[in-house]
Amino acid sequence: MAINYQFNKTSLQQVEKLLKVRVRALPTIKNKESALRIEVKRAKADYESYLQQLNRKYDDYKTMAMLWNEFDATLLRVSDIKLSARKIAGVRIPVFEGLEFETRTFSLFNSPQWYFEGMQLLKELADLSLRAEVLLQKMQLLEFARKKTTQKVNLFEKVQIPGYEDAIRKIKRFLEDEDNLSKASQKIVKARQQKAEEEK
């Protein structure tokens, strides 16, 4: 990224101001990045935990695989998924609040005995899979924000701050050289004037 500047005092002040803004903002951005890194790790651990629970429940589901052919799928359906949102380190993420199920009544005497247990298993599977899905989305959002923040930290640390410091150094050198040249030329003019006065 090229930094635009001119070799004058006004430009020097603007560049110094821009440098100061970035130097002040850098610790805040670094803190945000480390907070996001921690949240990503936490979200990843939660997601993996829910996946393990989901796999265990799915194994329970597979043990009853032959019986599921008898199951009436109209007995249970999801009526509502409750989600909310909250901010973590400035990133808006979804939060799973719960599921609401609509169950149709069935005869305990005419239906197989395992129906009630099967419905509980299906509810747990649906709950766990949706929680895992929301956690995956949370993890992806946090990871995306962390990458963007890391890019910004690197941009400030490795490109902009050194670039502005270099620009300040160049402007100051130019102004010093210009000042030295003008002083030197003034001395030469003064010396010539004194010599001309002496010759008169």
C-alpha cells in the first residue's frame, strides 16, 4: 500500500496524525484478535463435543434400525426453532435457544412399546443436530472475523505503521536538507555582501 505524502510541514502533520491513530488502535485490535482466537477454540471444542454426542445418539438410532420401518413419521414434527443473537468481540453470532415439537397423540395399547422411547430419541437427535449446526455457523463466523482481524493487525504492524514512520523520516530529512541548503545559501550571500562592502 503506497502512502501518499508531500514534502512539507502540513503533510508531515497529517502523516504523524495517521500514524498516531494506528499506533493507538493496534493494542485494541490485538486484544480483539486474541479474544476471537479464544472464542473460536471454545466454539470448536463445543462443536466437537456435540458431534460426539450426536454420533452416540445416532448409534442408538441405528440399533433400532429395523424397528423404524414401523414408526409413523407423522407423530412428531418440529414446530418451532428458537434462535437469538448476541455479540462476541463485536461479531454477531446465533445462539440456539431450543426446539419446540408438535406431537400427535397415539394409542399406547395399539402402538409398539418403543414408540415413546423412539420419539424421545428423535427429539434428542434433532436437538443435538441443530445445536451442532448452530455451533458450526458460530465457529465459522468467529473464524472469519478472526482472520479479518489478524489481517488488519498484520496490515498495521507490517505495512502501515512502518510505512508512515518511513514517510515521516523522509519528510523530516527533506525539510532538514531544505533548511540546511537555505542557511548555507544565506551564508554565501552574506559572505558575498560583506566581501563587496569591504572592496568598496
